[in-house]
Amino acid sequence: MKKALMIALAAAVLLGGCKRRAAESYVSVAPTEEETTTMMEVTTAPEPETEEETQETQAEEEPEERVEVDGKIKSYLTGEMVEVEKANRRPLAIMMSNDKESLPQYGINRAGVVYEAPVEGSMNRYMAIIEDYDDLDRMGSVRSCRTYYTFFAREFDAIYAHFGQSTFAKPYLSNVDNINGIEGVGSSAFYRSSDRKAPHNAYASFEKIQAAIEKLGYSQDYDPDYKGHYQFARNGEEIVLENSLEAWRVYPGYIMNKPYFEYNEEDGLYYRYQYGGPHQGNEGQIAVKNIIFQYCAAGTYATTQYLNIDVHSPQYGYYITGGRAIPLSWEKDGQFGVTHYYNTEKEEITLNQGKTWVCIIPTRDFDKTEIHGKDE
């Protein structure tokens, strides 16, 4: 059964939130205002905590620091422990085609975060954000930039790789360190393969990207003020969404490639499908831990088919993980800040450690979204 209309109703009444589950410990959801008032009427003041208990409570509530352990540190992209050299290096945000003629995408399986957004002609395009690409000699195929992708790349303090751009995007490229495949030094970061036809045969490699970064003089260290994008579960914990919808198969509603994600209970990942079959990268079927549906107001630039997607004005969406989904609201921390996602209690959501796929969906296409339960 299609759940698009049910979701619209559920978003208004569900209490969003999440419960952190460690090995054998649970943290309960905060009581409502009414429950709090009732408790205050019938309970006496608790005994004050000892100094030792206070320190333990603070340790539980404070976020984990990015502390090196055995040569690894928490990734800004996945929250997982990765090699310090890679985790502390600015990632590469690289545009990738999704035309059938370009498949499979090379390097997309390595992405810690992928943004999927529509472009003109009902086609979708990806921006794969990768920190582990040192051994990749083929990434892509690489396609051109659209305005909204420049803001996505900026949110992760990433170096942005693209092969050209729309006229409307060009002024915005000055706001992000970018490697342009058709201009100047950046062109040397890409090459044409012989097994695809243009424009689907432009690819990048680690060595070529690194050489271009050095020639362009870009720093590969994160900005000192950068604090990361997402909030992740602590090591050894699993976020369990409560007061939520079952979400075993989810459809963002894109028209041309008709993608969906299917939950695998055994490994807790969502496997991606499109064009009637598994969505394969060059290293196997794509699977992610977290999915975010981010609805955005959208129109077109006058007299053109180029989309103008508003990634700044607060809207709504869904967070999907572990076979469950909750409604969320989102807002951006200033023009160049990160996007924050909140549950219906106005608490910023915490993601499970692992890869995240963000579907940017025009608000007008909300009714095309489907979220199905286990038995549907």
C-alpha cells in the first residue's frame, strides 16, 4: 500500500526522537510537559548526586571528542574510526553522472556521504563526498556543477571536483575550492576513457586530483573553525528510532531512474536499486546506514529548464535508519553553514555511524514519496 498520504498525517502527530541502545543500557525518551507537571505534583525532590555521580553523568552527556586511538580518529563523514591521515584531510566532493550510458559509477562505493538531486530533464546527478580514495585511479564519470551542489560541498569543507558548470552556477564557484575539468589547472585532474562516449567518459584519479590541488594551492587541512556536519552515535551504540514508521522499502519518488532503498535486517543497511535492478557501483551494490529525505522548494530559472533549488529556506523531511523513519525539519546555519536536522521535539537528530545518502526532493514532489513497512 502506498503510504505517501499516511506519512503526511503521521508527520503532524508523531513524536520524533531516538533512543540510544548500547550493549544493555537504554535511555528513555524525555517526558511530555503534562507528564512532567504530574510528576512534580506527586514526587519529592531527589537526593543530590554525589560528585562521582555528577562526573559520570557529565561524561555520558558530553559528545565524544575526536581522540586518536590506535592511529584512528572519528570521521566527519561517517562517525566511524578511520585512519588519522584520511579523517583529518579535507574530503573530495565529486560530481557523478547517473545517465545509463555512464554506469557504473566508479568510486561511489567509497563515499561517506552522497547527495542525490534532480537536474534538468528529470535526470538525477550525484555528489559523492569521499575521504578514502588514495588508491582510486578512476572516479566518475564526472559531470558538471549546479548551483546547489556548491553549497553542499561547502557544508563539509570539501574540495569540489566537477567537469564544467551551468551558467547560473558559475558565480557561486568562488565560494568553494573547486577543481574544474574544463578550465585551467583543473583540467589536468581529469582524463577521457575509451570505453564510454562523451560526455560520459570524463574521469578523475587520486594522483591527478592531488596534483591539481597542489598546483591550485588548496589547503588539505580542515578549516580550524570546522566542527563537522552530523551528530553521530557513540562508538558501540545504535540509534533506534521510536514513535516512528516502519521503513523497509523507501522511494524518494524520482521519475527517470525510479530508485528505492530496501532494508536488510541482517546487516542493518539499506541497499539501493534503480532502473529496475540493483544500483551497482564498480565495487558492488550500493548500501548505506542512513537515508535523509530533504524536501526543498524548487523552481526553474526564467526561460530555461535549469532547476533553482532553494537549499536555504527551512523545510521538512524524513530520517530513515534501522528499518524505521521519523519526520524532521531542517534549517541551515547561515548561507555557508551546515544544515541541521531536527525531530518534532526540536532536538537535533543523531545519526547512526556509517554512510549517509541524502535525497534532495522538490516539495512539489512530496506525494511521489513512498515509505513501506515490512509486510507491504
